[in-house]
Amino acid sequence: MSLAGLRITFSPLALRETTERPFPESRHRSKRIHKKLIKRFGGEFRKVPCMWRTPYGIVAHPSYKAALLQATNSVTQEPSTA
């Protein structure tokens, strides 16, 4: 799939970290407990879907697929003149 000449690749790894934490920050938490919390919650910060541009095209999270398909269809369709 392409949009404006850029190739679009969908990857579930297209995630970015937010500043929001799934568990509260603590200065007095041991490294062992911190490691267990990271393992349980999947990281220190929440991850949200995103898109980024590379020299070869665009990498997007699959959650953007419907919106990008609609955008490419609206770009490729010619307005009808009646």
C-alpha cells in the first residue's frame, strides 16, 4: 500500500512510550521489585500506537490501517464532474 508515493508498512512494533507509568514511581523500591513490576506491566512507561517515517516509507501500527485505507481511497478517487 502506498500514500503519496510513500510505501506504508504495518507493524505491531510501531509503539512509542508516554510519560504515564502503569505503576507509581518510588525512590525506596528495590531493584528486584522494580524488575518484577516491569515484567508484570510490560515496561516502565505505557506504550501507545504511532506512525513514523523512514527513508524507505512509513511504518504504522495496525490500528491505523482502516484510517489509512480510507485516506488512500479518497486520494486515488477522482472527483466526478457532472
